[in-house]
Amino acid sequence: MPMLLGLGVTFGLLALYIHSRPSAFRYERSLTSDAPAAALHGLINDFHNWAQWSPWEKAEPTVQKTYDGPTTGVGAKYHWLGKRTGEGRMTIVASEPSRIDIDLVFIKPIAAHNKATFTLEPDGANTKVTWVMEGESNFMSKAFGLVMNMEKMLGKDFDSGLAAMRDAAKKG
């Protein structure tokens, strides 16, 4: 009986600790490219172009994709379903030459509703591209964060995606 009580207290303290973790998160990476802002914007603003640079599409080239709404800009929608990448959808909710905002919904394996933002800023003759994802972590996401460094894991994906975007913009 004392052992069960000890386990109960341990799990209770762990649950309290997980609950106390920050709910809001923000992951951000930037890259400066010599590609013109318009070329980079076109790669982001049209979900059909994401296969050229998205780290997740490169990780799972057989992912099932469907598109809805306009081809580019506000209202463009993209749904994916994959064994490795799970299921989710994105909708462009704002599109300007210097900024694109995306409503990002993960359905599986863990449900989440986040926001992705891409900004394009002149940097001399170059363009600085910044990719941000932010949202709220639920209890399961906070618990997962105890064993996985999400900043490091997603940051690596953002870095490789931005580099692939830069290379695709140079080709296009």
C-alpha cells in the first residue's frame, strides 16, 4: 500500500509539473537569401509549390495531398495525410508581398491549432525570410516536451526548409 501511495504522489507531482509548464510556444528561424522576395513569396503563397521545399514533404514524398479554394493567396487550402507526417490542413488567411499568415491545424497524431507566419524583409540586395510557428500547448504536448526538445527538432526542419526554399527560388 505505501508503494501505491508513493506512485500516486509521484504521478500527481509530475502532472502538476507538466501543467505548470508554459502553454504558449513560438518557434522561429530565419535565413537571408539572394533570391528576390517575389520568388520566395510565390513558393510560400501557392501550396502546390511546397513540394519543392517543405521538409515534411521531402520526408514523406508519398503523402496524400488535396487542395481547395483559390490556387494562391487568401483562402487557398491544403490538406495532407501521411503515415509519418500525420494529418492536418493549412489555410492562407493573409497574404501581402512581405508577409503570409497561415492557419495550421494538426488533426493526427496530436490535435493542435497553430499559426504559421512567413515574413520577407529586404536586407540590402538580399531577402531575409523568417518562418514562425506559434500556438498553445495542451497537456499532452507539454508532456511530450519533457522528453523531446521541440525547439531543436522543429528548428532543424525549419532550417532545412528555408535552405530548400532559397535553392528553389534561385532555380525558378
